[in-house]
Amino acid sequence: MIKFYKIRIPLLIFSLIIILTGMWFYFGKNIIKDKDLGIFTPKGFNFGVDFQGGLIHQVTVYSGITINEVRDFTNQSELGFDVQQVIIDKSKQIGNSASFLIKTILTDEDQKIIDEDPELTPAKYLNDRITKFHKLITDKYGLTYEIKGDELILANKLYPDQMTGEILEKRTDTLRVVDNVVKESENVISPVYSRSLQLQAIFLTLFVLGIMLLYITIRFRINYALGAILALFHDVLIMLGFIAFMQLEFDYTLIAAILFIIGYSVNDTIVVFDRIRENFNIMKDFSERDIVNVSINQTLTRTIITSFTTFLAILALFIWGGDKIYGFSLSIIVGLFAGTYSSIIIASPVVEVWDIVFNKKRRKQVKELKKVEFEQKIEEKNIEQAVKEDNTSNTQPSVNSQKIALSKKQLKKLISGKKKK
């Protein structure tokens, strides 16, 4: 049986160091300003369009174009480098068509320009850049793209009425013409709205934690609820630190990952708590430390197997899920390890500490138990010494050893009497 109570203090210190290091990565930039500390340079959160404001623009180029060329054109158009290629099913691909998702974040300087002009909106401000981007592509690859031959047969099958960007007046039985560069979708989020989304995300997370605190208090007791909430805060802070360190794009997918870990971790913690509560009724003559330790060991196999199987599923998403859910899956992997660890090391000891500190009866029992244990150790040492003396002299047991044995019997009666009380 693993004695977790012997290693909990070093592990708690380790957790505190990890949490403080993570907080440095998302708060430290306000302290050191523009200083370069290498790998320890704090950069804050890499907020996505959802939480910082900007543009999400999907474009399709029928003539075909590489992602490096698209990034070059977006850079020239001041749209940034955040470009992702959207995979098109080959059975639905017309010619060499390629589709891309472009994300542009509005900087503080951009927002100042928008604020200075009351008639200028984020959509209008970014529209000039999008127009320039489209023009750069059409200047190199042409304004239109002609669909004919086998491509026409496929186009007629997939889009018998009208294709996106099609010029209907040029359509014939043997030819269909489309704009070479077609805007599939566009979403512009203003910084003002994105800030409200940040507040909503924070409120949602705190609301979930509050509901869990209330439920666990009703289902168990307040000390169990505090242990679970402290463990959840531990998991969330570690995930946030990792997100800031890796500069993962912080958007709603990462909020979903955090809420997923909160739900998963509290479920894991409740399983341990349920066993602790059962053992408190069964192991009435044992200390809180022993009850908690036994309960953790009894549920340890279940905890590890459950976390491992979940890890395998998330690992598959991480490997084959693509760029869109890379940050989501990686954050969950880190959260799984943190959640499993916290259920054992953070949540359960809180139950023990609470009972020792706030439960007078338990506190008195702990003191008595420690006193009895101390007296037993002294008596055992005295007995060992007396036996050695008797063996050395090769005589009958000495009077001292008889007195010691007698005192041990009296001690047992004393202990049994205390237990009965």
C-alpha cells in the first residue's frame, strides 16, 4: 500500500511551484515589460479572434494556390500569417481548387484608428485589406476560371443550379465560368464584443465551479466540497499556465477543454470521496490519515485505468485531428494528468485536514492516538532492552521486565478503555 500522506507535502510544494510558474507566463509580461528572458519570457495569452476581435475569412481559389503563397499575400495585405488550409474532398474538388481559412487579429493600434473615426467599423476597416488580398491573387492567377470537360460533368452533378461565384450569363452546355477567387464565408468580431465574450467565459467557468461546490456540499459535506474545488482550481491554473507557455490560440475550443477537465476531474474526485465516506463508517477506530490513505489506494487502480483509456482517445485526436483541434486536444492531455494527480494529492488531504482542524472530537482522538503510539514505542524499546539483558545474564526474567510487561498490559487496558469511550 502506498503511503501518500508521507509524500503529500513535497508534492503540494511541487504543485505550488508549477502553478506560480504558469501564473508568471500569463501575468509576468506586465512586470518585465519588453525584457527578453529566453524561454522564461512571459507573453501572456495568445487570444484568438473570439476574445480579441478581428476577422475570420474563408476563401476558395479554383485555379489552385499553395498555402505559402497565400501567407505571402496575406502578409502583403496586412492580414497576418495565420492561414489554415481547409481540406476539400477529392470527390467534390473542381480542378485544382483550394480553400483557406484566414484569421486576422485587430491590434490596439488598429482599434485606435477605428475609434478615431465614428463612421469606421471593424468590418469596413478590414474590407480594404481583404480586397487587396483578393487582387493579389487575381493579378497572378486570373479573374475567372473556366470549367469544362470532365470538370464540367462533375460540376453539373454536384451543383446543377448554381455554383458559388458562378457567372450565369457565361454558362453554356459545354462551359461554366466562375470567379477564380471566391469568398466562402466571413465573420468580423469587434473588440468590444470580444471583451464581453471574455467576461462571459470567466462567468461560465465560475458558475460551473459554484454549482459543483453546492452539489458536493449537499451530497457530502463542506470539507469535501472545498477539497474538490481546490483540486479544480489547481487543474485550471495548470492548464492556463501551459496554454500561456505554449502560446496556444485561446478561443472557445480551449474554454470547452477547460470545462471538460473540470467535469472529468470532479467525477474522479467524487469516486475517491465516496470511498472515504464509506470507510469513515467502517474504520471508526482509525485516524483520518489512515482512512484517507486506504481509500485512495482502494480507488487508485480505477483512477489510473479510467484516465489512461481517456488519454488514448484524446491522443488519437491529437495525432490525427488536424490543426483545428490541436490546441484543444493538447490542453485536455495536460488537464487529464493534472486532474488525476489533484484527485489524489490535492482533494483528499483537505478532508483529513478539515476534520483535524475543525472537528474537536476528531482532534482529541488524534492527540490521544499520537500519545498512545508514543507510549507504545517507548514500552517496546524498554521490553527489547529488558529481553537483551535477560538473554545476556541467562537467568529468569528480571523484575524490571516483569514490571514492563505488566505496564504494557495496563496500557492495553487503558487503550481499550479509551476506545470504548
